[in-house]
Amino acid sequence: MSNSQRISLQEDLTIYHVLDQKQRLLDTLAQADEVELDLSQVAEMDTAGLQLLILLKREAQKAGKKAVIIAHSQAVRSVIDFCNLAAYLGDPLVIPAQESN
Amino acid sequence: MDELTSVFVQESREQLAEMEAGLLRLEQDPHDADNINAIFRAAHTIKGASGVIECGFIESFTHKVENILDKLRNGEISVSGPLATLLLECCDHMGRLIDVLEAQQAQPPEDVSNQGEALQVRLTDFLSATEAPPAEEPGAMPIEHESPVEISGGGVVITDGWHISVRFGPNVLRGGMDPLSFLRYLASLGEILGMETIPDSMPEAEEMDPESCYLGFEIHFQTRASKADIERVFDFVQDECELRILPPNSKISEYLKHIEELPEDNMRLGEMLVRCGALTQAELDEALRQQAALTNNEDAGITEGDATEGHQAPQLGEILVEQKVVQKTLVDAAVGKQAQVTEKKAKESRMIRVQADKLDQLIDLVGELVIAGASTNLLANRSGQTELVEATSILSRLVEDIRDSALQLRMVQIGETFNRFHRVVRDVSKELEKNIELQISGGETELDKSVVEKIGDPLMHLVRNALDHGIEPAAVRMATGKPVQGHVALNAYHDSGSIVIEVSDDGGGLKKERILAKAIEKGLIQQGYNLSDQEIVNLIFEPGFSTMEKVSNLSGRGVGMDVVRRNIQSLRGTVDVTTQEGIGSTFTIRLPLTLAIIDGFLVSVEQASYVIPLDTVVECIELNDQPDNKHYLNLRGEVLPFLRLREIFGIEGEIPFRENVVVVQFAGQKAGIVVDQLMGEFQTVIKPLGNIFKHLRGIGGSTILGSGEVALILDVQALVQHCANQEENRKRNAGHATRLLESR
């Protein structure tokens, strides 16, 4: 039984939306074994959003499930980079060629 | 003297004062570790700073003092009376050395250096009493061998970056602040070499409120900014976050302390520190191994896992010291210094140092401004242009405000002056073998800086007198059923434009017969004079009066009280004494708040104007049909003595049809001053009269009116006294034909 669900977040991962997003992410995680998170449309992420990602990862790990971020927007990537959390979150960060230098 | 040295002198004086206060507290509470640390820090700071300005003699002496303080702090020696006395003397000596430096002498003069050597010998005695005997040569400097560093590896963490640890409070996000933006701002101050995000305090999914902040960060940071700058980054969330900053090259024990203080698991935190580059793995391993070893040794029953938890090993820093990995002084000094730096920074941001001259100049200018303002006012009133009058009245209100704030600048609390007497009381009561406690109240009362400076000596005299003559020896106190401990109290408060300082004791009080006998013996009065109690008591203020049979080295040279009175009078103040035999005496000093500017009440006699200080004016009434020879009137059933300025100053001319009485009050006594005309309130700057007029009675100074004329400022105190004396004279003349003792 390996059902995987994909969520694509459209709004910003900021304090204004985290309440709804938390519910949505956790609900999805409860129903599926694997959650794929597409953050490519997230234009902004703040500390609250970052916390949410950390929470999702932790909960997934606890439940023996998987939560994978399959796409990062530049904003998300820069926050994760800045906080040195790439290893902790464990998702491959794809750096677009034109930004790599 | 270069700037650095003068700053050193000033700051060292402050440190010395702190040290002295600490030492005095030490006697009361010998086990107050914080206090001992504070004393040590003060000495240490002086030593360090004297090293910086390359003042060898202060540094070497302070070093000795610091050594003994260090022993004290480590509990190797305990606080005793002689030790405290010795340390206080060392304090005094350091003060003298600073004087030497201030006088720009290269070396202390011989007597000072001899004193220093004598003190050092005594210090060494104290030290050698505690030192392990065989290793040390007596008289040598045993200090050099103290707590040698056997291993220095791992003592200092090899990193040149700051370590910043921050835990944000839950409400930060809701407050509209984003921790990330603070950190980004931080990054703009320097370079973040490594940063670890600590999400450990995030609760379970259900309880986790996505709008609360649970994150913490450990940051390894390289910057040239100061600690204060770093702290400022977090100013906005100051109350909401826990911030710890370790400066570059901190001791490993500080990191350990840091690890222990944080809520997270020690191992995990240690890893974090390694990962963000603050510590190397070796350094961490070493520290944690020692920590674990210690815990296991002490408490063999607990498991390895528990052993790594902070609360099981609270003394971690100390074990490092014991193992001689880190020198204790280094650790403590570093920690202490850090705390001090923050404290000082905080203090400095609130206080600025200003040269007293500049302040005086400002006051002078404000004084001129007041005069110029008064003149403008006068002209405006004369011109009759409403708009101009209005404008000038606003102007004069502002000038008044400026005057008040300018004077406020010079106001200082009297508490500092009072606190100096703790030491005096302690020393004197030791010397006299009396048990005396000093009680201070009203220390927050403010008065002009120049007054505070000049009041010190008279106060000293009064306090010493109270200690020496006032408080009886313990045996006498016991016999009379008083508590053995005597009390001397200093109190200050504001009272109608003046400040009142009281020095009181619960001693034997002044003995009137003895005062009387003494005064007769000294020829101050003649036998058979009939003096009121108050007059007898006031005899102690006469020159050449001293009742103590035995001349002690404290007081009793007979130059005391008259000097006190003269000093206080030169400040336009008064001193009074009330006493009750067997219960105690109270000396009351009454001083004007400021010496420079007063609110005055302008009156005139014939063509001349006079200013009466407004604080003393109670009311004004009209003088109705008074016969010329009577000098009192009925003020609502009260007898009010009055005097005519006309008579006192010998002004000739026609007495006008209507005269006015200004009722003034000073120190509880009321009197009337009869003048021709009342001209209203007037703000005035006191200009001292020249030396020629020094002995003029009844005039306190002069001022310049808006019209450019000179007006004399009346000395209400003298006039009121004159009135009262006249009254007494008349009373006495009615009874005995005695001459009133010239009160001055």
C-alpha cells in the first residue's frame, strides 16, 4: 500500500497562511504514506513557514512515512540555505543552471 | 594629563568607591559571594586599566590586593575584622596612588611608597598565614606560584569568531517580527561562518501552533562589530528572546556553561556547536568526557545517559579548574568582565560625562538670558503692544523652562555624599570601641552640585561629633537602659525652596550646664547672664568652644562647630541644633537649593528696588496706622514682629501715605518687612557682592533689573533673625537689664 499524494502550495509559506497549511499538510500526511510537496510556486517563506516544513518532516519520520519536497522555489531555497537546513530536510535541492554561479 | 589617563583616574575612583562600599558590606555579610566577586572585579579592573596606561606603581600594588581578594573569593581565607580594615586601608592607599598619578608625578613620594610597602608586608602576612608553608619563602611574593596552569591545551577555544546563541520566544511571529530577518540583518554586520537551526523545542503536531515560534539558532559569526552592536540587532525582540553571545577566543568552559544553560540536550547541542564551527570535535569531546567523568565519580549510581545531563553536573567549570586545565581566575575574570562590559555599556548609553566648567558656563549664559528676558519683558510692557507682550510672555515662559532644566542638570542626589559616611562611622566606631549604626534616609534628595561639594566637610564634622561626643560608651548606654548599639542618622528632604539635612544621634544630648560652665570659663559670656535654653545650646557654635575634656584625635580641638557654621553660612544656609538630655541631639542644616538663580519678589523703598526671595514670602498686607515706635503688629491674632527697610538701611525721605508689609518666613519664624511699594514677582540671577560688602548684614547679593538698574537681594534669614533678636531684647529689657549676646 503505497499511495502517494502530491500537494502543490500556491500561496506564500508565511505566517498569514500557516494555520491553514498546517492542517492541510498534516491531513494529507495522515491519509497517505508519502507526501510530495511542490513548493515551486511559493514566492515567499518566513520563519513560520520554515517551522512548518520542519514539523512535516518530523511527523513523517515519526510515522514511518515520507515527506519529500520535490521542487523548491528560489525563496524557499534561500531560506533553507541560510538556515543550513538542507541536510536536515534531506531533499535534493535543484539549483537551476542560470543561478548556480 | 592625556585623555586616557584622566579617564583612568576618573573611572578608577568610581571603582574604588565601589570597592570600598563592597568591603563595608562585606563586614555585615561575610558570605555574600556576589559581593566578594564585585570587590574583586573592581580591583581587577583597576589593575587591568593601570596596566593599559602603563602606570606601574598602581598596577603592582593593586596586584597584591587582588591576590588576597582572590583567596578570599576562593574561600581560602575567611573575612575577619582585621582583614577588612587592612583591605580598606589598601583602598585608601590606592586612592592616594591615583592622586599621585593625577598630580602627574612619575613615582609616588617617599611617604606614600613607605605606606604602600607597609601595607604590602601586612598583606603578605595574611597570605602566608594561609599559604602552604614549605613551598613559599616568607616575604617573597607567593602569588606568582599560585594556581599554576599545568595543562593549557584545550583551555582556550581556538576560534576567532563570535558565538551567538538565540532562542526566540513563542510570540515573536505574532508580534509581526520574523526571526529570519534579524538574522539576515546580522549577516550584514559580518560573516556567518556557520549556523545551525534548532527546532527541538517544537511540540507535538497537535499542540504545535504554527503561529508560534519554536526555533533557536546557534551561529558562528565573524565580525568586527562590537558586542553591543550584535546585541542591538536583536533589540526589537529583546524581551522575547534568549540571547547569549560568546566573544571570540572564549574559554572552553564558557562554551560548557553555555551548553549547560541551554534547554536542549547537551550532546545534541555540543554537536551543533561543532557543526557551526564554534568548537572542534576534540574540544567538545574533552569537555564532555570530563563532565561525564565528574558525574560518575560523584554519583556512581547513575547511568551514563544521565551523566551527560546538565543538572547532574552543575560544577563542570569548577572541575576544569581543579584539574588545572583552566586557571580559575581566567575563567571568572572573563565571565566577570563580560558581564561588566554589558553593564557598563548599558550605563554609558544612559549617562554622558560633561565637564563641570561647561555646565557652569551654561548656567551663566542662562542667567544672562534671564536678565535679558526680563528687560525685553519690561520694554514690551511699556510699549503697550499686545502682540509684543504676548510674544515676550511666551518667550519668558520658555526661558523659565530652560532655566529650570539647566539647573536640573546640576542637581545631584545627596545619597552619594551620605554613603561616604558608612566608612567614617565604621572606622570611628572601631576606634572608639562603640557599636554604632548609620541610618541613611532621603538619599535621593537632589541639590545643586556646588552645594553638595561644599557640604561634605561640615557634614563630616557633625557626624564625627555625633560619634565622638554624642553617642555614649556602651557601658553608659547599658546603665541608662538604652540599646547598646547607638544610632546616627542622616536625613535629607526638601522644604519650601530649601533642602534640609539632618544629622541626629540617640546619644546623651547636649548638657546645658556644662556648656554654660564652659562658656563662662572661656569668657564667651559672663556669669549671671540669663540665657534661654536655645541660646545656651547655640553657644556651641561660638568660636573657641569645645566641651570635651579629653582632646581626641577625632574632634575636640575647639575649632569644630564655628567652622561648621561659617561653612554653612557661606552657602547661604543655617545650622540649628535641638537636643534633649539623655535622648539625643539633631543638627539641622538648611540650605538653598541652588546658588545661582532665584525667583524673587520685587519691592521698592523710595527709588531703590529690593528683591526678596519668593520662597520665603508668605503674604503681603497693608500697614495700617502704625505708631512709628512699635515694631510688631497683629496678624490675625498673632504677634508679628516687623522691621522697616527704611530704618535698617537708613533711607531718608517722606514716608508714603500707604506702606506695605511683606510677611516672610524662615525656618519656622515669621517676620514682616515694611516697604513702600510692591512690584511683583521677578526672576533673578544672583550676582555676588564684592569683597568690600562681605560684612554687610541683611543683604545676600545683587541683581540687575530689566531696566539696567541694580537691585539688592535681601537676606531674609538675617532680617528675620534680626527681628526676633530685637523682640527678645525688648522682652528682656522689660525684665533684666541684660545685654543679648551678640549672636554673631
